[in-house]
Amino acid sequence: MFKLPTIDDRIATIAPGFRAMSIIVDATSAAEGKQDHDILSDACAFVTTGGPSWADAHLASWADAYQRFGAKPNRTPCSAQALRKRVLKDGRMPPINPVVDLYNAVSLRYAIPVGGENADAYVGHPFLTIADGTEDFDTVMNGEAVLEHPELGEVIWRDDAGVTCRRWNWRQGTRTRLEHIGGRMWFVLEAMDTMPENALLEATSMLADGLATLMPGSIVGSTRIPLP
């Protein structure tokens, strides 16, 4: 079984209002489902017309948290800010694949960082913690696989083998990246206290329901990640 993620108690000093929802999907016996081809474009249109109302406050909270652990949010913003900035500039976002398009749409519509990972590639369970700077991070640079290390004090997601996402949710590693639909998948939605609680639950439902529609017959379960 894929174990529930855990959160280092030191995260509370960086983001006292942090909370997160976890979605586990077992699609090993799933059939091919229906894709909403408009879900990403509709989310982009929602952003360009100013939605959601809490977006600026929520993303400002993320920028504050990034500054507290030494990151520069203008250079390496949280994933939700990066997506929103791109859509506000270009008015659209090109599709990637049905699962990524779905969680990007949720991220845009709710101004919330959303990550999707290959749970079968994990060694142990996901752990949100603070880096000591020696952890391994598999990534790609100039088309070549490279091994990096996070900075001392950087907030990271990791498992027993190394870092899975740097600077909280800024850059995903290659080892646990979702490459295709199927198998077991893990999704995380991360919020600060400037995002309404009902919006966090709505975003979780939108993602869970969308995954069940994309992969009928899969087992989809969502839960709040317990805080220390």
C-alpha cells in the first residue's frame, strides 16, 4: 500500500496556515474513460477574467513562505503562480496529456499548487521536509539527465531515495514523474490559510471526480494530510 504522506513539524514555522489534501489512485484495472477536451481552456478563460477572487492573496502567501526558506519567488515561484503567470501572458496553455491537463486545470481554477506523481516509483512514502543539502534530485538539463542537490534549508518533497520535488512545488523530479495513465498515482493539493476551506474541498473533488471519469474502474481515495 502507498503510505499517507507526512509533514515535518518545522514546516509550521515557515507556513503556519499550511494544509494539504492527498489523492491516491489505483488505476491498474481501469478502463479508458472520457476526456473533457475543454477543461483546460475553460480554466484558462476563468483566470483571464480574474478568477478566483482569492488568487492574489493566496499566491502572495505562497511567495511569503518561499521567502522564509530563502527562495526567490520571482525567480522560482510556486507551481500555481507559474501556471497563472503563463496564462495571463499568453491567454492559453497547450495540452500535455489528459491527467496533466486535468490537474493543471484544477490548479488554475483554484489558484492552488497541484502535483501528480507516479506512486509506483516511490521508495517509501512522500515526506514534506527541510533539506540538509545532501539529498539527490534527478532532473534534466539541456536534454541530459543530471543529478542535483537542494540548498540547505530548502523545503522539499522527498522519499527514501531522494528529492521528488524541489522548492516545495517548484520543480518536479524525473524519477517519480507521471509519464502515462495507469498504475498507481498520487496527487497533492497544497493550500495556505488565505484559500477558503470550501474552495480546497471543491478543488479536491474536481480532481478526484475528474480522475475517476478519465479512468473508470479505478479506485480513487482522498484524505487530508495530517499536520504534526
